[in-house]
Amino acid sequence: MTDSGPMLVAALALAAEGYPVFLLGRSKRPVANCPACPKVDTNHDPATCGHLTCHGFYAATRDPDRITAMHAAVARGLLAIRTGQLCDLAVVDIDPRNGGRVLPELMPPTRCVRTGSGGWHLYYRHPGGTLAAKLHGHPGIDIKADGGYVVAPPSIHPGTGQPYRRVGDRPVNEMPPPLVAVCRPIAPPDAPAATVTPLTPGRGISSPAALLAAHLDAVARAPEGRRRNVLYGAARGVARMVAAGALTAPDAHAALYAAGRQAGQSDRDTRAAITGGFHAESVATEGIAA
Ligand SMILES: [Zn+2]
Ligand SMILES: [Zn+2]
């Protein structure tokens, strides 16, 4: 057993969990293609190439024999996990050097990795559909999904010499709707804008306008049949904003009614969602409109 034994053990464990893995070079860059694989060739499909270490994340596999061979071929490489719908994995990549931070109101606990550069990787199940490369309105937070990968423990960051390490032992959880909403690509300008009412920063909420927009957007995007549940979830989220002083109750109600109507919900259903959601968060609903 060499000193890179733990890397192989970690790679095989991730693969057994269902995550396709591959190895980056020591520099944290993908390994160079072999001479038979041209960098640019429209007739060459990286997804079906089949070479052990060519084409970056396309080489990712769950096959233990291939992983073992790859580990032998890429001496002291960094372990990486392919992300995206194919792998049911979307990773929120928080880089404090660029102003990123964990936003507890948007990001519930899930599997977490402390990166070798002092950041955080939050692993979530992929919600389906297209995700943006960056979390809107939040500098220093990227989203790794289709066409991406993340460096995994126990890799050592080549720049800092620090390891990537798992923090806690939480499972990979689902993204809640407000997080999914801010991970979506920004809507084209002609899409109906969410109703954003005047807001003041509240306790523990860094950008109330973005958070409210995310809750309302989740309602707008909820599939038929799930709308009532999503509206209730949004009402709870908005109630917490009211409790934090980020939004007045009348403004919260007005925004939720507008979102409910836009999603084809009756005012009666919206009123029930607001009453239930606010009650669940112990926030008063006196003077509730409509
Ligand atoms: Zn090749
Ligand atoms: Zn190839």
C-alpha cells in the first residue's frame, strides 16, 4: 500500500455510493489527453471515447477496476467527482476569498466539505433542469452541476497544501425550493418580474430582496400539483423574513397573493397557505388581506 492508498479507498467509496469519480493531475487541472485524442475534433465524442484518463470529467466512472487503473496511471493526482443531473449531484461552491459565505437561510445542512483553499462545498441532490454557474446576487458562490466537477477529500490543494476534508456525516439532501430558485439561470428580461416590495436588511438575512424573490420564484416555477405545497413552503419562508424584521406582514401577504395568483392559485388557497405557513412559524397574521 502506497501513501496514496486513502485516495483510492475514498474514490471506491464514492463510486459505491453512486458518484462517478476521476483523477485530476497534481496541479488540480485535468490530465492531458493522450496523443490519439485531439483537443479539437468535431468527429471525436469525448463522452464515448472510452480512454481511461482523457477528456477530464468524461473519464469519470463508477467501475472499481477502471478507478483502480486510473489511480495507478495518475500518480498523486487529485480525486474529483463529476457533478450534474447524470450524477444526481449539484454542489454549492462557496469561496470566501471572493466574498462567498454559507447562507443558512437558503442552504440547509447537507453533506459538507471544507476545501483546501478554505472554502466550502455543500453537496445537494440535483433538482433537475438547468442550473446557473453562479448563485445570483451572491458573489463568491458558484454552482457545480452539468459539465462540472469538484475536488473531493482527501485531495491536497496544490496551492495551499491543505486537505479537502468532510465536515460531519450528513447525507446529501435535496435543495429546498428557495435555493433551487436562486440556482436557476436568470430569466430573460421579458419574463414577468416577481413582486419585490421595499425591504430593509433584517437580522441574519443579508439580501432580503433576493431571498423574497427566490421564495416567490419557487411558487412561479412549481409544477402543477405541487403548487399548493410550494406556496405553503414559501409562506413559511416569508414568515421567517417577517419574524426577522426584513419585511412587513402586509407587504409579505401582498407579495404572496400576487405570486399565488400568477401561479393560478385561488386567493382562498393562498390565504390558507399564508395562514398555515405563518402559524407554523409563530408569526401573527392579523389584518391579513383579501
Ligand atoms: Zn485518449
Ligand atoms: Zn478521446
